[in-house]
Amino acid sequence: YCTLFPGIFAFASYNESVDEKLREKILSQPVAAAMFFSDPMLWGRDSQLIVDMARKGEWPKGGLPTRDISNPLKLVFCNPDLHWSSNFPAPRFAQGMFRMALEAIYKHEMLEPLQFDVMGKPTRVTYDWATNFLNCDRMYGIGDNQLADIAGANFAGERWRSVLVKTGLYKGGPLQVQPHYLFDSVYEAVTT
């Protein structure tokens, strides 16, 4: 998109080549869906692109392909986490935080709420899939994020046990969500 629509994001230059068949499709058909596997590095660019791709009705000449009002852009976010841990001493914003920002931008620009689906921990669909795929009597959700890893496993059903480890977001202290087990590391959790 950034290559075929110069100026769509004014703060970067894109020179990727696009073959003619793909070029014609991009220029003539609206994007059907966008899936976020990770939080974007350029929130401004990606927010602008999603709002542009979701815009319904006619575009001025040179704009994106017209999106019929009955065919909305399908958005899927694969990670609802608000924070993640790195070697920086404070949590970093994650994909869930980007989604919240995009919701506010979209509502401001389009005067309607953003429609989307969310998958990943702690959503029920993720644990249901894992339960059916693994088909075990006992399963463990191990992680350092209380609001995703632990909450998800706690709500997944009787066969699941939550295991909180002190290796990332949670380093000790008051609990937001009560885990079944608490360990200092993943190694300790899986060898105990």
C-alpha cells in the first residue's frame, strides 16, 4: 500500500516492487482483512492505513479502492496483552494498547466504533482450541502476565491450571489474579 499510494504515509519512503497482477488487484479491490500478529513498530502509519482501508464509500481520484458499506474491513488482533516485558525496567506497551489507541482514533475519524475480533490469551477461543488439540486430562497455562496467562488459564475450565512465573512482567509482590501455582522460573515450574 505504501508503495502504490505515494504520500499515504508522508514520513517514510517505500520502494518495494509489486508485480503487475498484484498491483492491479490492490488498485481495484478493497482489502478484505487485516490481521495483527504483533504490535506495530510505527503506530501512526499503521493506524492511518487501517482507518484508510476501513473507510466506506467513494474516495477522491487517486485514493484507495471504494469499500462498499455492506463489506466492512475484517480486523483480527492476535494478542490482547496491554504490556510485555523486555530488558527495560518498566513494562512496554503491547498489541492490546495499540488496539485501544486505534479504537479511539477510528471512533474520532469514522464516528462509529471499530469492529474487530481478538484471539490469543486470555480469550476463550484460544484455550478451547488448545483443549481440543491437546486432549489431555490436565493442562497448564504458564506465564508472567497475570491478566493474560493466569486469567486465561483460570477461566479455561477444570482441566486447566495456571502457573505464574517471576520472569517478566511479574517479579513478585501483590497478585492481581490468583494463580494455582507460583514459581521463580519456567524451569522450576516444569521440573517441580
